Amino acid sequence: MRTRKPAMFAVAALWLVAACSDPTSPGAAPDQYQRPPITKETLLRGLDREFVQLAREVPGFGGLSRRADGSALILLTDPARATAAKQAVAKSRLLRGIDANRIDFRTVQFDYVTLTDWKAQLRSSLDVSGLVFLDIDESANHVRIGVEPGTSHELVASEVAKLDIPQDAVTIEDTSPIRLTATLRDAIRPTLGGLQIAFIGAHTPPGFINVCTLGFNARFANSPDTYLVTNSHCNSVQGSVQNTEIFQVTTGGGAANLIAIESADPDYFSQGCFPNRRCRFSDASLARYVQGVQAVVGTIARTTVRGLTAGSLTIDAGQPTFNIVEKQPFALMGQTLDKVGRTTGWTVGTVAATCIDVFVTDTDIAMMCQDLVYSGVGGGDSGSPVFESQAPFSNDVAIAGLLWGSGTSAFGPVFVYSPIHSIEFELGEMIVTAP
């Protein structure tokens, strides 16, 4: 079993199950929608689901990662299947931005189905203090376990050994804790993604408020209402509906600043979760806009300057918005994503890990199948929309998900976000593009 110290996020995946369609109700109104039951089938989310399907179509498929220039690396246990793997990736409608003419191959030891099987075993039994994440590194063909510095690697290794997982299939590494990140600050109507919102939490001291970021606005096919989508932890109580009042830009001014009331926030589940923890697939909730408040679906505020660790908070008068033209269900390692948040503004970074199970520091919560990005983040950025530009310098974007947490790595700050694929699994299929 390998151990290493640097906190270098890579890529991740999950559970061995059959790749079948989700029992969802497309377009169902929020009051009618219920998250599908938690089963082995529904526990497989995002990129995990796609890669397991690829591994069943091309036996020996061991993972895929994308480089910044659009080229890609495919891992195979059997190099003779390179052509079949290339064809399968090329026809996938969910694997974005890959140049089929620039795919390299590397022979590896483990197929992806086997790796997901081992990860499933670890999830059901691994109960060690100091865990930060559980991952499959699809660029290196092994399972990764991240632990807080000072956690005994030997103790974790001994727990892994009980499951008869090969030592060379697992890497244990020190990494920083990942915490919830909840600390364009003007009152703006109609509302759009990226703006500051405020609420009073269940444990907020008198005289204080909580601030977050409005992720994006949405509608549902069978509902006349408009909803804002933000983090679950940007409500009074996380993981249940408390009819939290959402204000923009602050709670001051009372009804004049009240824009929406919490309406959907799925509870946590324990079936299929880690021992002694509660799980969800997204840190996301819905709030229904109150009558009379104008809200634009399909737009995110665009500021004047984009940065790696911080960007401008000033909305660009000449190009004030990004236009959401489609959804990006999940990302690939090496992909470039942006976010806009009320604290650090417009930042950009590289996807560092995908479909990673994250143990939220100082809680009993495990967030399953989340994505990580090397990029700046600050308190109050929770709820920030995460997106990909359709082309260089384009204002047309694909919405990727909602930022909810932050940490650090050997390369600087990282943010964690819930992919739109997982958000819609828990909240229902949304209309997020402009009419």
C-alpha cells in the first residue's frame, strides 16, 4: 500500500453497479418531486456512472482524464482494446471537450469496475477519525484515501487490509480538511446568479446575518413559479425545509429585501453511506420567489476581471451577464471551470478531482460524488454558480453546479462543488436556460 504526504487532488469515482437510467420524473414540479430511493443503482452518480458504463462496453477500461489542450489519456488493462475504447469515448454525449484525434493510451493493472467495487467496500466499512475524502484516481488507476495531517496511515492501511484489497491499489495521503464555505453585494433586480443573498440561521447570534451566493434561477415544466437554487447550508437548518426566508442583498429592510422562501431541501440518508455519517449527493436547495420579485432564468452576473485566486466584484457594464445555454452534467479532470461568488468574484481554475466523496470537517456529513477545482474561494462564496465557457471569451456557458466548500492543496486553494447531475437527482430536472 502506498502512502504519500502532498495534498494533490486528482480524480475520483464510485460504486460498482449496473448502468441503468434513474427513476426520475423529468420536469416534475418541486412539490411533486421526490428524490429516488437510495439503492445500489442510484448511489452511482456522475462520472462514475459514465465510466462504469464504458467499462462494461469496453472490458478493461481503467479510467480517462483530459488535458488542458483537449487531448486525453485512456487507461486500459488490455492495450488491444484501444480502438474500441476510443470509439466508445467519441460517441459519448456526456464526455465533453475531448479531441478524438489526440488520445493517448497507457496500460494499467485494474479495470474501472474493479476499482469501483473496492471503493464500495471501503465506503461501507471505513470508519476512521480524520478522513477527508475517498476517491478513485482515474488518471493513476488506484483508490485514494485522503486524511488530515497527523492521522495514522498505518491505522487506515490496517482497516483497508481487512477487505483484501491489494496494497498497490490504494494510496493514503495527507490533505487539508474541507469545510463549508459560508461567511456582487448590491441590491439588484431582476435577480440573477452570482449575487449576494442573506438569511438568518438557526444558530445565528442576535444582530448577525449569514451571507451566501445565489447560484442560478430555475423553472420547472409543470410549475408556473420561479426558484432560486443555492446551497442547502445557506438555510436555517441544513437538510430539511424550515421555510427559511432568503433576502437580497441583506436582511435589513425586511419585506422590501425578501426575495424567496425555502421550498425544497432533501434530508440526509444513511443507507449506502459511510458508518456513523449522513450522506447527500448535493449541497443544494430550492427557494420559491415571492410574488412581485423579478428574477431572470438563464443568466449569471459577469464581472470585469477574472482571476485565479480572486477576481473583480464589479459587474461589467458592457457585458453584464453570462448566458446559460446548456447544462454540463459533470466535469473531467483537467477541464477549466469558472465561478462567480460574492466574496472572491469571478475566478477560474482547473478541475482537480471528480466524483470524490468528501467528509465535511467538524460535521458527520459525507458529500458523495463531488468535484474539486484549483481556484480561489472565500467565506460567503457558498452557492456560487460553477460553469464552463462554450468558447474562449464567450458569454455563453454551460452550468456545471454549485460551489459549497473550500480547502487547500500543494498548489493553492481549491473549491468543492456539487455537479448539476447530482443537484437534479435530488431536486428534480430543471429549466435553467433563458426562455
